[in-house]
Amino acid sequence: MAAESTLALSLVEEFVSGLQDSKAKDAAKGVKDGKFTVLQLVEALGSSLTSSQPHTRARGVHLLSEVLQECYGDLTEREVEVLIAFYENRLKDHYVVTPPVLKGLKALTKCTNLPPGSAVSMLRSVFQDIHVQVRLSYCTFKLKGLGADFVFGFVQSMDGERDPRNLLLAFQIAKNLIHGGYDLGKFTEELFEVTSCYFPIDFSPPPNDPHGITREELVQALRAVLTGTPKFAEFLLPLLIEKLDSDVQSAKLDSLQTLAACVSQYEHKHVAEFLQGLWTSVRREVFQTSSEKIESAGLAALTALTSCLSRSVLSSDSEDSLSTFLDFILKDCKHHLCEPDLKLVWPSAKLLQAACSASTRASHIITVAVMPSLLEQYNNRTQCSHRRTLLEVVQRFIHSVKNCQSSDNDESVLLAFREALCSIVFSALSESNSSLQITATSVLTSLAQQAGLLVESDIELALDHLTRLLLTEEDDRVSLAVVECAGALAQLHPALVITKLIPKLKKEMFTEPMNQDQEEVSELHSHHAVRQRCLSALAAVSIQPSVVQESTPVLLEVLRSAHTGSVNFSVDEVVLTCRSLQRIAERVQDSEEAGRCFHDVFIPHLLSLALQAALQGKKGSEALNWNHVSGNKCDYLSQKQEGDSWSLSRLVCLLMGSVCSLPRSVEVPQIDKLLSALEEMSCACSHPLSYTSAAKCFAGLVNKKPQVSVSSSGDSLDSLIQRMMKRVCSELDSPSSSVRTQAFTLMIWVAKALLLRYHPLFTTLTDKLFSLLDDADLGPMAADGFSLLMSDSTDVLNRACHADVRIMYRQRFFSENSAKLVQGFNAAPQGREKKPNYLKALSNIVNKLPKQVQVTELPALLSLLLEALSCPDQDIHLSTLSCLEPVLVNPPQVLIQQLEALINRLLALISSPAMSVRIASLSCISTLSHFPVHEVLPFRARVLRALAKPLDDKKRLVRREAVQARGEWFLLGSPGGR
């Protein structure tokens, strides 16, 4: 026992007198290991707890509380009871003792052996003995036994609080009180008052606030309290009406958002007596506001309020609050829809539509009251602008009615107005005014999206109108609207689109224009425009698989006719046809029916046409498979027709698009023969597009090729690469070779293919690439090759083409090769021929790294990057400046040490011939002004003098950047600046 007491005394003395905080962990370990008990520790603290110095007493309690944080789970009920009594007594001590006492009480609340009634006892002691604002984190106890006394104690504790940290916590506690079923009793109003006095929140966090509390956090926390219970309704709603009279925009917005939140929890009885005041306030904000946010919040609040009233259950002797409220709205808004000048039609319509969208019942009442008037107004008006406005209002009501329906199968409240609505839509489509036609297509789309509003005859008539507009209307805006509407109708009524629309479009596309007199040019131009609109429409309607089965053969026939010359289609029309097919493939609904259509019809015909075009007269198969595609191409590539390079290009591009986009699980037939032919073409062909396409196709296949060939006769991947490298190196190492560029192109694309899949032989290609940086002819091309290695490829070697792309391959390449670049740069002879190649290569690598990696890695390469800013290559300048910009935001010490050299380089570049370089350098100079003032202030005068010149730059974007930079530097060191 003596040894235990001695150990406890020793730890106490070292913690309290020696101020060694680490001894708290030793004391906790001693309790856990059974060397002494918590009560023995209290005894050892005796002299500290009775000291005449408050800070010594606080230190002693601090030690005990730290131990309890670790050991509360092992305490017996008797030990807990003694400790609670001890801590409650200590609440009466000096205020410096209070924080560690509260910490200890918090630890005791976690004990499993908490004696009955002790939680209530602790809370009473807190309320009675603590007279300062504290963090009441222990108020989440289940202390419902205190009843309203607990609420009163909390109100007293919170009253007058100003610290945002404590307010945030207090709001959370108040929310827990409300939702936790505590009896608010006679203190309901007091709880509301002590929290609502902070509404609306007016808080701006100080600069560099370490606590990170935002105004939005406080707003949301307070709103959760105020809207948490209907018991607050009689206090909150008058408060919101009052705050909506404020001139402060944020107060209006907060009030409207709080109103929308609270009424979602209320019943009609809670808001009935405030309806007139609420409506007046919301109406004013929509009619008079200059802020879209406040207008939107007002409309949302009106929808929520109407929804609240719609939930009321009517009895024979109760007042219908919803009808009363809608009467207010109709009385103040309906007449504006009929005014001759229509000045207030939109705010009135928005308010009516907001209420209409709240519930089916509200939509019935408002629609019956408003729709006849709108339809009558439309028929009586003669000005197209008025009719268009009314049509737009009608569309908004149709949309509002749809939003209030509980399901798409519900009968629409607009069904009674179906014929009249169709009549005005078809009338507008027949007008010559473009704006009215465009609006009519939008209304037609909205009508089609509600079940039952358009019958089959209406859809047929609508398609007739849309077809007529497509074939006759030259306004691009009308055409676009018609195409969008046709797409919406095709989604809902595919069968009618197949029978009514597609045959007419097909007939028009295959009709040749009549060329007779002087007007033939304009007529031909007009006919081509019609064809292009028809093609766009076919793509737009092809969403459902059944429509795709009918539309794609038409588009394929266009391509076939253009190829054979049977119909005179222009190049633009053929290109648009291909793009339409691509759009269909991207948008069609994924289904077995669509997949079969593409597999059996779309792809074979498209490949056949492409092959026929590429082979220029060679017979192509109508039903191709991958064996035919691969085999035919291998044979043709092997012929090495140097005189027909454009044919080769077309064929290899087609091959690349076909086989390089296949999933890795699909085996390409005769792949070894194909790779051999591609390698030969890559190294022997003289046409740039041909040998580049062949190299990319070769690389795409290598990237997916298994390490070991599936067939016993096939080459392994390693042997294939080694054979290719032997041939490439022999060409690259021969200065007199005429195909060095071709060999390099093949090598760089294969290097990218291997880099993406982390293949070990990639290092061999990398070493060769580094050696070429010293080559007099290929050095600049090798430097650009690093950009290709690090960039995303759009046509091959990307994830969309199912390439083998490993994560973080760029970071891996940088970490393995950046040192080689630095060594090569240092070893290269001085001069303007070779060193810039290394700088450009480094800049290309770093520029493609993720920004967070750049910030980490750039300090080690700063000296080289500064060198890069001094070389004559403008591409290197721009790439390097792009690398530097993110690092300048939070500059490392090594960069600050090089500040003078950096400023000199940047000031020199603001006179660069390249506008992009001038802009980037000015942006960097502007960022430098945010460096520590004592570091950049010595350069202020020099920078301001230099920035005077770009203020007169001939390019506006440069002048704007210069003004920004000069303003930042001018404020540097001034009393109101940084």
C-alpha cells in the first residue's frame, strides 16, 4: 500500500508542481494496471486540492479529470457517487477550476454504473453554481425527470451568450430539447425568446478564424430550433412578418427560407390567423424585389404555405383555410393577367403558379379560376408579343399542374381545357412569328408529357405541323425548337413518329432539287439546309429502340447514296449524317433490341461503307465480321502502295477506330500478322497521317496484348517489343536514314502504351527517348514527345477505348525520370541547341502533373524552371508559367530565396510576342504581391515601373491583367493595403 501511495504522490507532484502534462497518461495507466485506484489518486491530490492557490487546485482537478477520461469504464457505483459529490462541491470553487471540473463531470456521465438520480443532481449543480457562459456539452443527458426546470436552467445558461462557438452548441442543445420530447411547459416562450433574439443571424467570421464557424452554420442551426416545434408558431410567424419589412436583403432571404421550413411542420390551425399578413409580405417580395434569390425564396415559401393548408382535414363546421388563402391570391393577382399592357402579368403568374404547384386541390381551384381567362385573352389579342406572353404563362401553369400530381397516371386538372389548349397551340404553330412558334413547341412538349392531354389525332396533327416547319421554316431558332419538340414526342409516342414523321423526312432528303434558272444556287442552298434539318430531326427522335430501327437505315442509305453518287449529297450533309449516327449511339436507350440493331445492321453497314470508301473501288462485304475486317486490312497494308497514301490513311484510321476500341477480353483475329503489317507501314510509309495512324493503332493493340500469346505460335509481348525496338533503333541511330521521323513516331506511341500499363520494357524506350534530347534533328521532337506521354489521348489509349490505364502513371513516370532530366541538363554542353530540349521536356512533364503534386515537387526543380523562363521557346515559357502559378499561391521557402531571379524573369516576359505568355506572366506577378510584405516590398518600385508598359498593350486581355497586377502592387505596403 505504501508503494502505491508513493507512486501516486510522485505522479501528482510531477504533474501539478512540475507542470509535466505527460504524467496524466502515466497516472491513467497506473489506475488501469491496478497499481492504485482512482480514490487513492484523490487522496494523493489532497494537498493540491486544498492549496490556497486557485491555479494549483485547478491543476490537481485537471489531473483527476484527465485520468477519468481514460478510466471511467472501470469505476464502481460507489466510486462514481463519491466522485460526483467531489466535483459538485468543486463547482463552487474559483472560476479557473471550473473547466477541469466540467471535463470530469463529462467523463462521469459515460460511466455504466451511474447511480440513479445523479444526472439530475449534476445538472442542478451546474445551473446553480456556474454563472458564466460555458460549453454545455453535457446537456444532452436524458434528464426529462427535471421537466420544465431543466428548460428554465438552460434558458438561464444561454441568456446573453455571444461567443459563436457556444451559440452553435446552444442551438444544437435547444434542438435536442425540442425533438427529444422534453416538457417545455410554461417556459416555451422563454426558450423561443432566448434563441429568436439572434434571428436573423448577423455574423461575419473574422479573418483567419481558427474555429472555422461560418454564418451559414449558425443560420441552419438556429433555423432548426425555430422551426422545430409548432408550439413556436404563435411567436415565430409574427416575427417573420416583422423581419420581412427589413431593408436588409439577407434578413428577407433568411425570413422567407425559415417560413418555408416552419410551415412544412405546421398544420393549418397554426397559421390560420396569420394568413393575411404572410400573404401580404410574400406578395410584396415577389412584386417589388430586385433580387432573384429573394423572389425564388418567396415563391418557395408560398408553395410551402399552400401545401400546409392543403393538408387540412375539413369538417362541416370548420373554415376552409386553403380556400380563404387562395381567395387572397386570386383577388390580388388574377386581374393582372387581363390588363391590356400585361406589365404585372409575370409576378402575378409566378405567385399563382407557386400556389398551384403545392397540391392537387390547390391546382384545381386556381386552374378553374385562371385558365378560362388566359384562353380567352389569347384568342382576343392580336399582337404577337402579347399572345406569346400569354402562351408562356399557360405553359408555366401546365408545368405547375404536372408538379403537383402525385403520379403520372393521375387525371390532369387540365383535362377539361384539352381542346382549347390544343387549339391555341396549333394556332400559334400556324403563325408566321418565330417567337410565337418557338413558344408553341414548348407548350406542345409540356402537354405531351401529361397523360391524357393529347389524343392520337392531336399527336398526328402536331407532327404534321412540326414536319411543315422543318421543311419550310429557315429560322435556325425555330428549327432547333421543332427538333427538340419532335424528340420529346418520339420519346412518348414512338409508333406515330415512325409512321408520320420518318417517311416524310426520308422522302425530302432523297428528293433532288430542280435546277432550272438563275435561282438554282439559292434553291440548292435552301434544299441543303432542309436536308440538314431533317438529319438533325432524325437524330433527335432516335431514342426509343423501335425508332432507331427505322431511322438508322435512312441515315445509312444517305451514306450509301453519297458513296455511289446516286443522290447528290454534299460533304457537309455526309458529315452531319455521321454525327447524327454518333448522337444516336450515345443517346439510345440501352436495351437488347437496340443492341441487336447496332450489331446486325448499324455496325456492319457502316464498316462496309467505310471500307469501300477507303479501298476506292475494291469490293467490300455487306456482312462483315472481325476476321474479315482484320484479314482484309492486313492484306492491303502489306501491299505498301506508296502512290496511294491517302487510301492508306483512310484505311488505317478505320482500323484504329475499329480494333483499338474493343474490350481487352475480345481477341483480335490474326493479331500478329496485323501488328507486323502496322509496324512495316509505320516505318516505311512517307505520308504523315498514314504512318502516325499506323503507329497509334500498333500502340493501342500492344497496350491490350497479353504478356504471353494465347496461341503457341504467337509472339510474346516482350519479344514483339524487342523486335520493334531493334528496327526503330537502327533507323534512329542512322543520321542518314530517311524514315527517322516515322521510327520516332512509332517509338513514342509504343512508349505511351507501355507506360500506361506499367510494362517493365518501358524503361528501354524511355532511355532511348532521353538520349534523343541531344540529337541535333530529333531533339525538339523528343522534348515534345514527353507531352504526348503525359497527356490524355482522345482516340486511342484511353479508358473509353478499354485501354489498360493504371492509376497515377504520371506521378510514377515523374518520380522515376525527373532526376534523369536534371542530370542530362547539367551534362549537356552550353548552347542554344540542346539544353532547351531538356527544359522543354521537364516543363511538359511537370505541367501535366496534378496540381497538388506540382506544389510538392516543384521546389526541387525551381532552378531548372527559372532557366526555362530564360530560353527563347515561347511554348516552354507558357508551360513553365502554368507550372509555377499554383506554387506561387503558397510559396515554399526555396522559392522566396530565389525571388529576385523569379521577378527578373517574369518582368522580361511581359514583353513576350505571345499574348498568352504576357497574360500568364502578369498573373504570376500579381500573385507575387501576396508574398510576405517584407520580402516583396523592396521590389515594389521596379515592378510598378515595369507594369506601366503593358497598360498600353494592344490586347484588351493583357491590359486587364496588367491593371489587376499593378493595382495589387500599388497597394503593397500602403496603410489600407497588405
